[in-house]
Amino acid sequence: MKSLSIALLFALGLVSTAVADLESPATKLRVGAYEYPPYVLKDENGSWDGLAVDLWRLISARQNIEYELVTVAPESAIKDLQQGKIDVLLGRLDVSAELDRLIDFSHPFLVEPLGAAFEKRTLFPHWTEFVQGLPSHGVYSVILVGLIGLVVFAILFWIAERGRENSHFDGHPIQAIGSALWFSAVTMTTVGYGDKTPLTPMGRALALVWMFAGILLISGFTATVASSVSAARTATAVFQLSDIARFQTGVLRGSSAEIQLRNAGIPSELFTSIDVALDAVEQDKIHAFVSDMVTIRYELNRPKWRGLRAAVMHDTSTRMAIPVRPGLPELELINVGVLEVMEDPAWQGVLRRWTGLPLSLTM
């Protein structure tokens, strides 16, 4: 009898617990958000959108996570997570050892290199570096040798042809030497109009020598100019983090770009707004703005910034994940959701929606 009573009490306890669970609504996660395009945006009607918002909606739908979106201030978002005022944060926050001591992170949903936005020079992207590099590559020496040869052979043509009847280099010395200079120039450049030609054996022998000399001179000139152009491109190219040290650079305060440039010993100007930083690039106050490649790609695909060009630093990386409050029980569900979304081909469509077309990275 005693055991039966215990069984009945246990059954009643289970039933009452189940009823209480049905009556009490599931706890909603408080998801804080602040604007940071393209990760989080807010329209005029107060609706949230963006890359991180789309990701969170996909995760919460897959894992049946109930939540409410609340607005938080970027400067206090980390403290809000630490104090439990919010459970999840949507914005732009890189995974770092420093932050990982304060809060928890989901699995990374994006691993991207750093990118840089530069002013697009429309006529000739490297003309200043090209002009500055001309002396060191011997271009002026080749030009000087060509001019001296042009004048010397013009005088020799005139001397060899001036006494010949019906010669193209006869007549008044100034006019005759001018004709010889013209013939010498078109012969050196291999244009060869044929409007003026030597008639004497000596003149033709000189022309033959000058033809071969002209080929060598033009080849040397072409090679040195190509070398200068290549050097100019190399001087302004950005392929890795150390290359950005040649430029006056701007970054967002507190961003991963600021940390990586500071750790590399590269000075940078700090900004609190992307638009202000890109305006500074356009106005030539700074040479480049550095951020994660997703942000660079999004901004430079906007009509406002189509006048800028992009570069990518392949030896850098930024890991983007969802920040959560320490000890959040739903973290495992969120991690599973992140992995499921990453494995879904539709995720690439979400990325393209917010980052636009691939940028030309030619420097």
C-alpha cells in the first residue's frame, strides 16, 4: 500500500510538471543588434535586415529558437552580453583571444582576408611611380643615345647626299638637314615612309647601318619603359599585409583591421564611420581604408563608391562568428545551426545578396 501511494504521488508530480511546462511560455532569447552594413541594417520602418540577420533567422528557424530583437549601442554591446542583458549579439565582431575571455562565440560563419579600398586613377594608375622610376631604369639614357644618333646620322646623310643631283637632301643647309632629320627619324622608328631616300652608295650604306641601329635603340627603349611600368605596378601593388605599410591607411576603431595593423607595426588613422573613412580616401586625406573583405566588397559595389578600387591581403584572415553571453545553454543549438546553414548551398545566395558581384582586384 505504501509503495502504491508513492507511485501515485510520483505520477501526479510528473503530470503537474508537464502542465506547468505547457502553461509557462518558453523563454525567448534577447538578441541585441546594432547597425553595421552589410551585417546588420535597419530600414525606415524599423525592420532589421542584413547578412548576420539573415543567418540568425535561418539558424533560429532550423533549431526552433524563439527570440526577440532589441537595439543595443555598439559601445556597450559587449558589456550587455557579459551582464546577461542580452543573450546573442548581431553586428560585426571578429573572434579574438581578448574577446573570447569575456564572452562566448559560435562556430565561425565567415573566414575572410582583409581588404583595402583605394582611389581609382582613371588615366594611368601608376604614372607618378612610373615617372619617378624612369632614371633608375635607364630610359633617359636610351632616349639621349637615340637623339644623339638621330642628329649624327642626319648630318652624315646630308654630307653624303648634298652634292647629288635631284637629291632629297640638297638645297639650303637648314632645309636639307631638316629633311635628313626627318629621314633619320622615320628610319630609326622603322616607319619608313619612303618620301625621302638616299641616292648615293654612301648614303644608302649609312641608311643600312642606321636601320639596324634604330631597331636596337627602339627595342632598348621599349624594354626599359616596360621595366619601369612593371616596377611602378609593383610599387603600388598590395598582396599582403606588409605592402599596406607604404600607404597612409585608415581603419575603423576597435576593428580586426586595427588590431592586425597595430600588431604588424603599421600606423593607421582611426575612424568611427565607414562613410567618413571612404570619403577621406576619395578626398586623398588617406590613401587606403582597410577592413574585412566582405565589408570592402559590399561598400565598393554601392553606386556611391564605384570610383574606388579594391585590393586583398592574402596573408591575413578575419573570423566572424555570433557572440553570445557566457554560459548560454542554447549555444550548442546555435553551433549546430551554423554548421547546417554553412552546408546549405542557399547560403552562397545569401552572401551574394549582401556582397554583390566579385570586385576587380587588379592594382
